[in-house]
Amino acid sequence: MSPRLPILRPRELVRALERAGFQVDHQTGSHIILYKAGHLRAISVPRHSRDLKRPTQERIIKDAGFTLEEFRHYL
């Protein structure tokens, strides 16, 4: 079992997703919407100044199509 990911702030998660090929499309309210060519879903990341809760962070990573181990490469 690998160690858990560090708790991230929203901007850190968005940067990692950008390194993985996602692009920020727009912001709707307090959420940043990212897209990636060939990916069926838009990824929504809440934008606030607090750390993301671990379940929220893990759900975003899963929705982006990564395992936690794969995503660790982009941090």
C-alpha cells in the first residue's frame, strides 16, 4: 500500500491537472472547470483558500481518470 497523497490546496490540484494535460476552460461560481481532449467529462475543482478535503481530492483525481499512484507523478 502506498502512502496517501498530501492534502492539496485547489490551485495545487489545478496545476497538477494542467501538467496531466487538462486545460482550464472557465470558472462557474466558485468552481474551476477543466477539460482534456479525448476525455469524456469536465473536471470541476472548488476554488477557495482552504485545503481540499481528502475525499473531495480523491474524487476529482478518480474523475480525471487517474489512480492515486498515477496522479502522484504530476505533483
